[in-house]
Amino acid sequence: MAARVFGLPSDLAGGLVLAGAAVLGMLAMNIGLVAPYYTAILDAPTTVAVGSAEISKPLVLWINDGLMALFFLVVALEIKREVARGSLSTWRRAALPVYAAAGGMAVPALIFLAVVGADSPEASGWAIPAATDIAFAIGVLSLFGSRIPPALKTFLLALAVVDDLGAIVIIALFYTSKLSLLSLGIAAAVLIVLFALNRAHVTRGWPYVILGLILWVAVLKSGVHATLAGVAVGFMIPLKADGSGRSLAREFEDGLHPWSSFLIMPLFAFANAGVYLGALSVADLIQPVTLGIAAGLFIGKQIGVFGIAWISVKLGLAVLPQSISWRKLYGVSMLAGIGFTMSLFIGSLAYEGPELQNFVRLGVIAGSLCSGLLGALVLRLVPAPEPLRYGEAGTG
């Protein structure tokens, strides 16, 4: 039986809390009496010191660099589990979502570059519309309960896992600043120790926690984005169960997942969704960055996910599970255009300055809102399909 929170399925509850936090962030930025306090709190310098060593950042960066490292740790644990034992454990099961995810990242990026210009300074934000927000997308899908076949939810989960893995690689390769060789060396040494602990099947949690904190500081100082430390630690935590059937990776994932869904992601949404609408104009909505992101999420995702899925099935590279019709798959392809959390995060890495960040937020909110609403409409209007023979394309 699926876990329930506030009397609702946990997936739906997480999506609603995330949406509520985003709305609160927007309201806080647009209510005259509240806005100064909202920005002052997020910009407040916050220092953590151990002896003479200290790290000082505005509060919003502690959320984006610190708490989001825990979010990425959970993402890495989910990816590891799905590859080892879940929907990505065999190529037959993984082929359709892998092809769809690849198309769902490439096409939005190409649309964004076509809108802003591949040689423009704003082209550095090409990866913003390539990401899918799994919490929002699954939350919307959960609204339909038993109307949605389990295979469709599995497809969306697997697609999001591959999408998250792609986003991790993109962040590591394209969104790093000037590198510090000393800090990278320390990070590499910590990774070697973590790998040794993994190979030795050490299943106590505290060594991974302590080394993870050291790794986070080293990565933060190295110029590589600090959240990737969470990814590295997640991949190093042993998944294999010990003699008593205990899996440390599953314990970490189960323990951290509620914190990620109901605290970290909502805090990130609250801190990063604060777009000021008072001076909003038509020119802002059709500004290249705004339009490129919105079009990439809304148009690019559905074309990339659905189009590549259709082509891969027609070419015999993948099979369509018998309980999924093409129309249902199209509705889910639209939900993949909800890119809220990850898109905002990549946007914060791609651009500096409040004006471009405002355009990013407008584009992400517009594209995600259109994708979510119309995807839900498609799924609501399409009747339950007749069962298909496994591997048959069908007409949906």
C-alpha cells in the first residue's frame, strides 16, 4: 500500500506542498509589505565556522548549494536503485524511457537555442528547459488514481531518473567555474576512501556522513558545483543488503526522501520562485530567454519525449507496454514539460543578475504551468484504452 501523508498519497502530497511553496514565494515577492523582508532574509549573510575555518554565504545559497546537495543525494540513490533492481535494470525495460528521455532533453535545448540564438550570450541557458521536475509531474499523475495504469507511472519515473542523470552530467560538464586543483585533489582522495568503504561493504552510516561533509566542502571550494558532492556520496553508499537483509542505501533513501520532498524542495521553490509581477509586460513574456524556456518545456518536451518514443517503437528499438496507449503516453509526455525545480536550479547556474533570473522564472513557470494543465486535461479526457498485446503500437 502506498504511503500516505496528510491523508493523501505521498506523491500527490509532495507535489501539492511544492506547488504551495512556489505560490508563497511568488506572493511574498509581490506583496509590498512582505517583499523587503523576503529578499532581506534570502540575502542575509550566514556563516558556519569550525575553529578558524568558516564558510559564509547568503541564506539562499545555503539552500541552493547545501540543502540541494541532499536532494541530489536522494536522486543518486534513486538512480542507483533503479539501475540495479528497478525499471532500468534491463535494457528491455529501460529502452523506451531512455530513448524518450534523450529526446526530451535534446529537443527542448534545440528549441531554446533556436529562439535565443546559438551564438548569443544567453545561449548558456540551453539546458534550462531540458529538465523534468519529477515531484510535480508525479503529483499531477497521482490525481488520476486508478485511471492511470501502473506501467505509465513506471515509465514517467524511469524517464525522470534518466533525465536527472542527464542533468547531473550537464551540470558537471558545463556549469563549473574556475577550478582549484588542491580542492579537487582533496575531493578525489575522499572519493577514493568512500569507494574503498563501499567495496569493503561497510554498512555503518556515520563514515559516509562525515566523509560526505568533507567532500561537500572540498567540492564547494573546487569550483565544481557543490551539489555534485551529494551525487557522488549517493553512488558510493552500498545498495547490497548485508547478512541481516539491511541495505544502507535504502535506509538513507527512505530516511531522506520525506525531508527532500517536504522540506528541501519546498524551501528551494519558496526561495527561487519569487518573480516580481508588478512590472510584468508583454515584452517580458516574449523576451527570448522567457520564450525559449517556455517553448522548450511546453513544445520541446512533448515533441522530444513522445516523438522519440514513437520512433523507437516503430523501428523496433523499444516496446510499448500493453497497458499504455499512445494517447496516454502523449499526456505523460506533456507532463514531462513540468521542469520547475531542476529548471530553476540550472537557471541559477547559467545566469547571473536579477533581470535574467526574472526571465528564467517567468519562462519556467509559464512552460511548466501550460505543460501541467494541458497534460492533465489530455489524461482526463482520454478514455481508458483497450488492452494491447505486449509490444504492439496500437492506435490509442
